[in-house]
Amino acid sequence: MKPTQASPAPVLQTSRSCLSVWRLVWFVGTLTFVLLLIGRAEAQKQLAASEAKDHIGETAKVCGDVVSTKYATSTKGRPTFLNLDRPYPSQVFTVLIWGSTRHKFGEPEKEFSGKRICVTGKVIQYRGVPEITADDPDQIIVEPKR
């Protein structure tokens, strides 16, 4: 019997067109990643409470001092209002926390009163005043006073 010889492993040769395709895939992937980073940074723009009125419909981080609060226990939905920079009824921005998610925040009207906060979310307008609805405590960050 004759011993069998193992056949040599096939050698893969990369054609120039294959390299061009891989370069194109790498370029498109890198470009997509960069654009996503830019888009995320844009979505997280930080605004003063007074600037929010110019960004209705956008997702942003809005910062200001909580100068008045109200837990409206007898109002439908039991909302809690945190008014930034100017007290109600002259507030320039409101953070709204509905009663259905309030338990996640403890007592937000006490916890955030007098503090500087930033809230992240979609800026909407209600009766001429910009606001963000906070459904999760992670949306609100207490900042050190300046």
C-alpha cells in the first residue's frame, strides 16, 4: 500500500476588486459610525431653560433652577410640575412628572426644589410654555449650583 499524501491547503488569493469592496465596506461603516456619533451629540444639545422655546420638537438637555413646584393631587393625572428659572405663572420652562410615574421619583416637588437640574427629553409646548415630560429619574440630573 502506498501512503496517502495530504493535499496542500488551498491558497486564497485576494483580487483587487475584492480589496476594493472591503475598503468600501470599511469606509461606509466608519462614516456611518461617525454620523451616528454626531447625531447623538446633536440630540443631546444642552440648552438653558430660556432657550428651549426655540427647540420645540427636538430632543435636548434643558438646564435651569427649580424655583417653584406643584403636586396637583386633585388634577386629572396627578401631575407634578417643576418650573425652571421663573415661578409659575411666569415660568419659562416646565418639567412634568405624571402621577403614574411619580413613585419612581419619590417626592420630586421637595427633592428638586431650589436645586439646579438638567432634564433630557423631547421638548414640547403646552399653552405657550416649553416642557419635557420626565418618565424616568435618569432623565433628571441635579447639578451643582454655580
